[in-house]
Amino acid sequence: MIDFYYWPTPNGWKVAILLEELGTDYKLIPLNISKGDQFTPEFLAISPNNRMPAIVDHGTEGDPVSVFESGAIMHYLARKTGRFIPTDPVGEKEVLEWLFWQTGNQGPMAGQLSHFVNYAPEDVPYAKTRYLNEYDRCVSVLERRLEGREWIVGDSYTIADMICWPWVLIAKPLGASLEAYPNVSRWRAAIKDRPAVQRAVDLGKEFRRSAPPDDAERKILFTQSGASVRR
């Protein structure tokens, strides 16, 4: 059994997709990031960065194993189960390259774009343009990679596809377009059609935000600093 600390965001969907694809038994633990659930001492012991997703794997010999950061979680589960990751060193290397690319490039750029489009208290045209261009650049990287390929790595659907897909799914709400990217559009649709992916995106949909954050939520979400960590 796996404890899955989750909130319905693109970052949460990444791990939800893998858990659903694996058919792994898991216990969903909603972590309301707008209310500050991520800052409890109990969660800090699991995720030192105070961010979801995170898991605790109870199906181990000895003590349960906690894992934080989406890329690390997905690599851990893929390696443990022997699924959705190549067994040869070069293939695994390529998957890791795209996991690191997503967590170091696509994810942060898309997240910043989402902030300035959906949450910033004032319009900041420079920031919107900056991060929309970076988001578009990342989609173009995927477009080039998918030229003549069905999936990101090799001939098989892997955790590289799962981790990169959620931020592409929501291109339109971010103000971006996939019209110029036929390879990405085909790949996006193929993954969206998978039943496990549909279950993952629907996971916790009752918790999705239906209104902008209020002042208290905004303080929790967007004003953390080094002092917050030291407290």
C-alpha cells in the first residue's frame, strides 16, 4: 500500500497517472495546499521541500520508504515495479534525461506562466510574455523530439511521457496554442485517451479550485520565503 499525498494540479497528476497505470493500491491523502496542509511537521518529515506530490511506500522490507519530488517518485516506482522504464542503461538514461528536462525546464516555466495568467494580483505583461515564450519553446522541444516517434523514448510509453503530459494538457487555459505542433497534438491526444490517465485527471476533482484564492490563501501560496522555512 502506498500513501499518496496529492492535490489536483498538473504536478499531482504526474504521479497519479503512474499509480493508475500500474494498478497499484494506494491511499489518497488530500493535501490542501491553499490551506497550508503542506507545512505541517508530519508532512515536512516526508517532503522536506513542503511540496506535493509525495508518497510513503509501505510495501517494503523494513521501514516504510518516503519519496518526494515527482520525478524521483516516478523513477522509484518504475524501477521498483520494472514497468514504464527501459531495462537497458541507455534507455533508462534517456528516460532520466526527459524526467530532468521536465522538472528543470517545462514544469517551472509552465508553473510561472500559470501564476502570472491565473493568480498574479496585477497584470504583468513582461512576465506573461517571458513565460509564454518559454512554455512555447518547451513545446517546440517536444515537437522536435516526437518527429518520427510515437513516444518520447523508444517505442514504448514510459514515465517520460507521463511526466511531460500534464502541463501540455492545459496549454489552452495557459493562453498557449498547440496548433503549430502536430506531433505534440497527436501525442497529447493519444495519452488523453488512456483510461488510466482519465482516472488520474479526475482524481480529487471535487477539490479543484472554483474561484480565485482569497487573501489568506494567497499568503500561504505565494509569500513563502527563507523565513518560512526557518520557522
